[in-house]
Amino acid sequence: MILVFAKVERNNRNSQSPFAPTAAFVFGYLVIWTAFSAVATLAQWGLHSAAPLSPMMVSTSRVVGGGLLIAAGVFQWTPLKRAYLVHCRSPLHFFMSEWRDGTSGALKMGSHHGAFCVGCCWVLMALLFVVGVMNLLWVAAIAAFVLIEKMVPRGEMVGRVALVAAGVTILAGTF
């Protein structure tokens, strides 16, 4: 996304240098993800102090773990998820509908794109509370899931049933 933005900005006749707008685009994106990270950290502290998370940051509650998996699976079916995914999947679609000139426009576009990506992926990130916030294997698995969802045709179908089924399995105590 950043490379596409920089290329478009470099080819823009009104732009002297793509560096400042590109940096503003990245900054806007990072501000949104930093805000999300702060909210996730507060949720982690709250869950840890209420005891549904172990000291290893893994869910100790079948209800919390299964509920998060089911919520993630159900969210995959919503029109809101699909709307976020459209903007996250296609840089061209995003730029055609959201383009703003100048450094302030780049900042707005970066924050909008960051918001679309957070909206698309926040539930999947919450799954780390089920499998362990510091579990790098599960971080890689969720990253692969997001990549499949964004890059593979009909990739959003991959997790819909699997996440709900995993949640039901955990709630039933068979996993």
C-alpha cells in the first residue's frame, strides 16, 4: 500500500517530492494502529486482573475463549467486515475513492486506510487472547490467515465456519 501510494505521489504532477506525503500517509496509518494497540493493552490488563488470562496471557476461561472465537467467526459474515475488507484488499479501489492531495490529504488517507485495516482485523487480533498474546506461532498463524483473507479469491470464506466451529468446540470442552 505504501509503495503504491509513493508511486502515485511520485507520478503526480503537483508533487515536488513524494517523501513528505508518503511519511504523512505512514504516520496516519501508524496513529490508528497505535490507538488500537493502546485499547488492546487496556483490555489485556483488564482480562489479566479479572483472571480470565493466565500469566502467560492465555485464556483460562472456556467462555471467554470460545466466545471470542465465535465472535470472530460471526464478524466474518457481516457487511461491515466485507466493507472494510474491500478497502484493505485493493489499493487501487482505496485510492480511487479516497484520494486527497497534499501532505494533510496523505495524513487523512493514511488514517482512513489504517481504520479500514483495524476494522477488518481487530477481531482476529483479539483471538490472541484465546491462544496467548506472546505465542509467536499463533501470531504467525493469524498473520497467515489475514494474508489468505486479503489475497486469495473468496479468502474471507476460509475463516467463517472454522472460527465458529473452533469456538463451539472450546465452549463444549472438547478442545
